[in-house]
Amino acid sequence: MRTDRSASRFHTSKPRSPAAETGISRLFIDRCESSLVSDYDSVSADVEHEEEIPEDHPRYQDLLTRHRIEAGVEKGITHLQGMHAEGRGSAFDYLLGEETIPSADDAERAAAAHLLLAEHPVLSINGNVAALVPGEMVALAEAVDADLEVNLFNRTPERIDAIADHLREHGAGDVKGLEADARIPNLEHKRAKVDADGIYDADVVLVPLEDGDRAEALDEMGKTEIVIDLNPLSRSPQVADVPIVDNIIRAVPNMTEHARALADSDEAELEAIIEDFDRERALENAEERIRSGDL
């Protein structure tokens, strides 16, 4: 939870002009047009197993995420709307150069420090997260001693069970989110449902690929919130204590690496890492990277 809640958000303190927005759109279109043949025509669209995607392909990570989302839909883990969300994220990742920029790495290190210091850290998992990084989320939970909790916008018992089973197949033990015996205040719809001994009780919550209103509601509960989102201008990273502007398939493993490296650090060292992290600068650097096209 940030102490200065009266501070203006980054997107309100630095208005975006129509010309600037057009510049982002034009940059993305130009890059897409230049890569339509060289990047996409070399890999079949009907890949059945991700091992078939060549790792030296220039768009390997994008192809991998698309395949995992499609597989998630087929398995009943990911909702069809998740495919649209992944497409939006892919566009921003393209403009970021499909790499972890230095400010994102700093954010991931600060996030690891927060999770290690937490009394009750919880990692929230939706359909896209479960499809994209199930084993990686399990590894992060083990590294920081956190709970895993399933939370869905389009919530059905079948999807909840499918995601919990999917996580267990990737090494998870206890998976929360099945009880849903508490609610996030000031939030309507089924996504307000959480476990009383999970997200509701947590002091630090990692919420990757999260809806803006739910991120705001968790912030209002006073929780320290870590958000992974490829759009630095969306509401979720804007309200986060630690906004990570990076692709989740890079961000989560990197957070785990940082957590393992910091495992023997004392409380003062971890608090210093948190104190040194500048959330506003991280958002600014990500936006500048996207706008500049300096890839």
C-alpha cells in the first residue's frame, strides 16, 4: 500500500496528446508491416506442441504465448476473452522490443523483496496466468513461501477446478480460491469472491494481468500490490505499489531468480531495495521506451 494516495497518477500528471497516441499506433503498424512475412510465415499456425516452435525464431516468445493461450482455451482454463487480452499485451511487448527493460528488472527485484518480507504473500492466478506460466508461478510461490489463489472474472466451478488441477499438474500443493468465502469490498461481480484465508487476509498480493477496477479495490484494502502488465498506461499498473511492465513469461521467472538470490538477505537489505525502487520512474521509462521506438 502506498502511503501517498493523494499523489497524482502518472497518466494524469503527463497528458498524452493525440499526436503522441498516433505516433505509438504508427510505430506499431510500421513494425508489423515490416515483419509480416519474415516473422510469421516461417512457423505453421497449427503447431500442436510448443516444443515444435523453434527457439531461434525471432518471434519465439510471441508464438509461445499464443500457443499456450490457445491450449488454455481448449483445456477450459482460459476464457475466449483472454485471447483478446493476450493480443493487446502482445502489441505492447512488440513495442518494448520483446525484452525485459532495465526498469522492469528493477521492479521485479523490488517485487521479490516485498514478497520475501511479507507476512502473508499471495499470488493471484486467472485463466491467462494459468495457461501462460503455471509452473513458473508454482516456482515463485515456493521461492517466497506464498499461497496460490485462483480468481476469475468469468468464474464457474468447472474453470476453477480445471485451473486448480492444472496448477497441481505443475507441482502445486494447496491451491486457494475454491472456497470463495469472502469478498473484496466495493467490487461487484464474481471476481470479488476470494478466500478469507487467502487474498482477503494477505498483506502483499501479486496480481498479474489484472482488471483495473479489481486492482483499485485491492489497493483500497490497503494491500501492497504488485502488478504485471505490458501497458504502463492502464489502471492496474497505475495503482500498483510495484508496477512491472514486462511480459509475464519473462517477469515471473525473473522474480523467482531475484527471490532466490535475495533469500539470505536480512530485513534491512530487503527494505533498502524496496526504498530504492521508484514506481513513477519505472512507468515513465516503460512509456518512453514504447514511444521512442528505440528498439
